[in-house]
Amino acid sequence: MKFIRVPIIKTLRKSPFKALKDHVNIIKESANLLKEEFRDYIYGNFNEFEEKRLKVEELELKADYIKSNIRNHLPQKFRMPVDRGTFLSLIGELDQVEDTIQDIGEWILIREKPVPDNLQNDFFSLFNIAYKSIEICEQSVIYLNIVIESSFAENERVKLKEIIHNLHRVETESDTMERELTKKIFSMENDISPVAIYHLSKLVFLLGDISNHTENAGDRIRALLAR
Amino acid sequence: MYTLPILIIAIIAAIYMSWNIGANDVANSMGTSVGSGALTLTKAVIVAGVFEFLGAFFVGKHVTTTISKGIVNPVSIEPHLLMLGMLSALIAAALWVTIATYFGLPVSTTHSIVGGVMGFAMILDNRLILWHKLIGIIGSWIISPVSGALISYLIFLTIKKTILSKTDPIKEAKKVIPFFIFFTTFIISMSIIYKGLKNIGLNLCFKYSLLFSIIPAGIGMFIGHILLSRYKYEYTDEEDKYNKLENIFIYLQIITACSVAFAHGANDVANSTGPLVTIVELYKGKSVSSKIIIPLWVLALGGFGIVLGISTWGYKVIHTIGEKITEVTPTRGFSAELATAFTVLVFSKLGMPISTSHVIVGSVLGVGIAGGFATVNYKIIKNIIYSWILTIPVALLFSSGIFILLRIIF
């Protein structure tokens, strides 16, 4: 609007931490879609898969847009109460989570075959762990906003650190499960095709990657809290 | 001598200058209240309209006196020239503010009028300018935003230490807020009562003013305490806890929003009424003495102009700002506004013409320094300093030019 000469208008802008919340909401939404995709996949039901994959793709674009918006609109002149570099690498990690969600859907669709019966439960467990790590990640970004609102109150920072600690626990859990599941897949080398082994073991790797990235995101948030 | 046309033009120019203040500067003071959601647009317009007028009417005379006779020595100028000079200052300032507004430069109406008054005096004689007073005024332009920043920093730090950092912030807020109410009410009462009620024939000394200000402040504190102790709360989650806390601060921010509007009216009305008062006095045939009696209708006219500015253009600007700076939450807005109201009222009482807009920016930055905002644009300081440096010479030149022109016409 023209005919405005008030300096207050240029003094503040939307908090990038709130934008981060928008970003993590999209990750959660995509994770929910992936949950449906994954169930369909395990039971070999590929009818609505493509539709869901497209939705995830759309969400990924949206997340990308938020990410670049934060990056582009965080010029040097805006001071933040936290380290800018760490903040930017936090967005990077969150974006990797979203990318991995998309990759999993696409990787599944490359080979439209159901999962062998004796592996189904293991895959469900591994997926649930990845999903849980996303939930905790979302929770910690929401809590990061609470910490900012409290202007870095000590007790709120402690609570956030506790939440982040869970991410480490979940990541370790995921690591163990990945190792065992991969072993189990390879132990079936005489029963299933090498292609299936390759496809399944890469899927394990991708699922494990989600908790790696959420853990990294947690580490970045913890670095932001360091005073 | 055609003094009547000069008076009429001066009245129109003064209304236009006040209109400018209402159209833009008021929005700057109300922005933090609308941005935080403490006031809706309609409420903001009503609060601004009422309190700007009251501030102008009750406390406007101190700064008006300074603009009228604190920058140039009126006694040593021939009345006719002084009349034309003040008119040139008014037109020049209004013109520059209009141009700056078009280009979105954050210039201050106060700086413009001071530059304008200097301008015509310099054409006549350098020695007419009361340099020692002028240096004081320019000093106050630097001190006032800094003091706004310092005070808001301390207020927000207090909120942070006594409320935000506690496990149950609402419980602590119930104890601390009554003191905030006391402090805020006390400042406003004091500014109205001390030297302010002369207009209606009441002139109380400092001691009595102090006493009569403590009474409403105490009542406010008591009511606040009663209301807060009745407030029952439980929160669903951590987010809800801070939301509830911010909701309590909305009521405080409504008080400070009124105070800022009041303070703003008190200081900025002078930018239009200062020159007008001199012209009116000269029109009545009185020579301008150092003792000044400001006609109340002039202050009312200034207040009216501001209200006109708010209702015809300012509300749009308030709306735009309100949408832009939603990052201000009531705790932050309260800190910045209380600091602004306090600073501006103190400077108004001292008769110092300062820029309220710059003080509120200073106060917002102060909250930022205390860690109240996720992102703060400190570069705005540079913009503001540039606009200072630009405003004085431009307003000065405009005023000189118009003065030469007016001398030819009249």
C-alpha cells in the first residue's frame, strides 16, 4: 500500500520459527499419507497408490516452497536470538525428512510386489518407529515455538531437551531393527529373488533414514537452545 | 497587511498537518496493539480518536509552546514577518511530509516542523535561532528512542524474570500485573494532573499531583487484583499455558494502547498547533511575549485534524500494519507501549518535540534486544537516521523558499 511512511512496519516480520511449524505440519501430513501407502503396499493393494503418491509429491513441493521462503526472507539484516547457520541447517534436515518420505513412496512403486508374509510384521514395526520419530520431531518444533514465546525460559528449554532425547532413543531402536531386518531378508536368499532382496533391503535403508534425519533435526534444535 | 488571509491559510495548513499525523503517525503508535490482536481495527480507531484528542487537548500545550517560541526568538522579529515565517514553516513541513509519505520514507513530522521553523529564521538572521535550545531538541531526538529502548528492555526483562521463566507463569502474573497497572495508571494520571488541568482552571503543585495520581493508580491496582484473583484457569498443554497468559496481557495492552495514543496526541499535536498559535496571537494584535496563553480552540483544532486523519486514511494504515506485525504478542506489545507512553509523556512535559514513531521503534527494538522477538530488523535504525539527516535540510530549504515567495505575495 502506498502513502505509508511508518517505520514500525519494517521492524518486524513473521517469525521463521512459525514457518518452521508450517513446514513440519506438512511433513506430518505426508507421513500420514505414507502410512496409508505403506499399509496398501504390505498387503499388495496398489489401486489407490499412485493417487496418494501424487498427493505426497504435491506436499513436498509445498514444503520446498516454505523452505525457500524461509531462506530467502531471512536476509542478514534480520537478527535472530539463535544462530542463523544452525537454524538454516535445521530446515535442511527437516526437508530431508520430507524428501525421504517421498522417496519411499516412489521406491515402493518401482516394484509393485507384495512383501513376503514372514517379513510383514517386521516392516510394520520399522515403519512405526520411523513414524514415531516424525511425531516426536513435530512435537519438538512446536515446543521450540513455546520456548521462543517464553523467551528461552530455563524450564521450557529443559522440557524441549527431554523431547529431543526421545529422538535419539528412537533412532537407536530403529538402527537395531534395520540391522536385524536386513539380516532376515538376506537369510531368505534361497527363497526370494535377488531383485526382491535388493528392493526390500533398500526400503529398510530408506525407512531407517527417516529417523536419522529427525535425529539430526533434533540435534540442530538442541544446538539452537544452547545459551 | 492582509492578516486575515494569512490566518485562514494557516488554519487550513494546520489542519492538513494534523491530518497527516492522524493518517500515518497514529497508525505507527497503534500498530503494536492491532498486530497483537489486543485491539480490533474498529476499537483501535476509537481508542486512537478519543485518546489522541484528549492528549492533544490536555497535555498538548507544553510542546506547542516550544515550537511556537522555543526555536526562534519571537520578540526580535517584526510581527508581520513572524506571521509569514510560521506560515512558511507549516506549509514547508506539510509539503515535505506529503512527499516523504508518497515515497514511504520514515520521516518525522516533528523533525519537519522544527526544520521548517529554522528555515525562515535563517533567511532573516541566523542569530534569531535559539541555538542552545535547538541543540537540546536535537539531543532529545537521539535520547528519546534510546530511552524507549532501554525502558522497554527493562520492562520485558522484568516480565521474563518474574513471569515467563516460572513454571506456572499465570500464577506469577496474577501477582505482578497489579503493579504494572499501578505504574501505567500512575503515569497517565500524573501527566494529566500535573500542570495539565490548568486548562480547566485547576493548577496543582507537584506534591498534590503526586497524591492525586496515586489514588486512581491504587484503585486500578486494586480492581486488577480483584479481577485477577477471581480468574480461574487450567491449561490443556504448554502451548495453551502461554496463550492464556498472553490473553491476560491483552487487557494491559489496551491500557497502554490508550496511553500511547494519549502521549502521541500530547506531543505531536504541536507540530501543527505550534506555528498556528503564534499566528493566532499576532492576528489578535498581541505581540508575542514569552508568557503564552494557548487558546484552547487551537489545541482542539489540532486534535480534530488528527481524528480526521485517522478516520479518512489512518484506519487503512492501521489495518495494513496490524496484518504485517502479527509477531507482537500482548506481553511484548505491552512492554514496548508502556516504555513509549512513559518516554513520550516525560518529554512532552519537558516541552521537547520528539518523534513518537521513532520512540516506538526504539521500544520494539528494546524488547527484541531482551529476547522478545524471533527476528528483529535492526537496519531500521539506519533508515531512521537517514531520514533525520534528510529532513532537516529539506524542510529548512522548503521553508526558506516559501518564505521568500510569501513575502512577495503579502
